[in-house]
Amino acid sequence: MRIEPEIDGVDVVLVGDFNPAIFTPAWFALNGFLPESAVANAELQIAHQQITAFNTDWLRLQVTPDRFSAGTLQAPHVRLHDLVVRVFKEHLHHTPLRDFGINREVHFRVRSLAVRDRMGRTLAPVEPWGTWGRELGSDGLQGGMTSLTMSRNNPEGRPAGGRINVTVEPSYRIGEGRFGVYVRVNDHYTIDNATGPGASGRLMELFANTFDASLERSEGIIDHIMSLATHQEV
């Protein structure tokens, strides 16, 4: 990436049928998915039949009856891949799974509000908005793009339901709410006959085989968004 992100995260989300109560730090340690040292210092937020959530030194985990989410803000991101594959391909391989997402998000800083505003106007021009659009001004102080999402459906011949969603917004977590940009790439996968025999195994095989390529594609998209800033630096 041409601009070093100040916040750089990856999340893996599985949609299926889960028993949240079992996914405690102790369970991950008992089955060898996480080391005892990480589990001993884990921050358990809640463990309940409807939701379990905890954080370790590198992992953020939340499980509800229909959603398993594991994320990290620390490289190497391959640890997420390995954890998910070991849990659902090697251990809980009978868990019904229907689809998954590999999500990449970054917050990065640009040099000025003017640069960030011009990025927004490149992605969402104000001219089609007529007189009202001209009233937004040219320095970003009067307004501009607050959120933009572009979607590509069924990319690369994926079964119906697969898609890539890219969202660009101002970041309010860095840059004093003025100089930060947030980009999120949601790479969503499903399979044909997702509720049929062997579907969960096929879905996890797809996840294992696409994780690296998904992150590489997401980084390329994010790098292009960053190029809008570096080409317009002032």
C-alpha cells in the first residue's frame, strides 16, 4: 500500500448455525486453537447462549446463533485463516455453514482536508447535483461525500449471491475527523446448494483456497483509492 494505514484490520465472518456458549477462551485453549498464555489474558466480554465475545492480544471474536466473526488488527493476517480452518474444517466440520465474508478495512491519513475533499469529488462528483451541489463549496467545510459503496455482483463466475462491496468514507477515528479516509472491502462468497449434503465442507474448502487471493485483491482496491490522494497531494 502506498500510504501506511494507521488502522489496518481483517475480519472473517461465517454465516450458519452456531452454539455461542461453547466458544469461550477456555474452549479455544482446550482444543489447542489458542495458546494458554493468550487465553489467560483474554478479555471476556460475555459468554451466553445467544452471544459470546472476547478479545485476546491479537484476536477479536464474537459469535451469535447465526454469525461467527473473527478479526484482527495485527499482521500476520494468515493467523485468521489458520484459526477458522482448524475450527470448522478440522474440528466442528458438522456445523452448518451457508456463506462467508473476508473483509479488509483501513483508516489512513491524507495531508489536508482539501485532498480528502477532492478524493470524495473524484468518486462522487458534485456537478450532477446542480445548484445544490455547487453550494457544497470547494474546501470540504460545507459538505461533500459522506459514504459511497460500489458493488460487483457474482464476480469471477461465483454462484449467485457472491459479491464484492467497497465502501469509502471520511474516517472519524484518525486525523481529527478532517484528514482521515476509511476504506472497507467486503468480499462475500457463497456456494451452489448451500444447504445440501457436504455444503459446509465445500464452503470451508473455498475459504481455505481463496483467503490469500481475496486479501491481495482487496489491497489492490485500497491501493487505488490511496492513489487518489497521492496524485492530488498539496
